[in-house]
Amino acid sequence: MINYKDECVIDFKDPEEVVLKQLKAHLELKTEGSLSDYILDFCDLNNYRIEEVAALIKSDKELKTLLKQDCIFRGIFKNPNKVEKW
């Protein structure tokens, strides 16, 4: 995939588990805003490809669930459990 910053990104120097741990530590600093903004910030700070970090998130059940809930809360995803009012 093509990333908008392909000319300056680096591959993971650390094992994927370490990068995932660093991402979780970065997300714990979250004070306001969406998780996706913090994930993009993490990628930008560490010069990681967004696609590679997304693949790590997809493989981690906890982060995947948290990101999905945040997207539902922010209206990015439609809430499947929403009850329609008459």
C-alpha cells in the first residue's frame, strides 16, 4: 500500500509485541479526542506506516474492540444496537 509519507517511514526495528506495547502506552496518555487521532499521532512520531500499525491493532483483540467502540461513540461507525425512536 502507498502511504502519504513513504519516503521517510521506517519498518519496525523492534518486535511487533514491543511496538504494540509502545502504542498502548501512548494511548494511555490520551486525555481527549479520538483514539484514531492518537494512533495517527503515534505513527507520525515514530515514522511507522499506518497500514502496519493498523495490522497490529487488528491482531490485538483488546485494541481492536476499544477502537471500534470509540468509532461508534464518535459516530464514525453506525451503532448496531441503537434502538430507533418512533
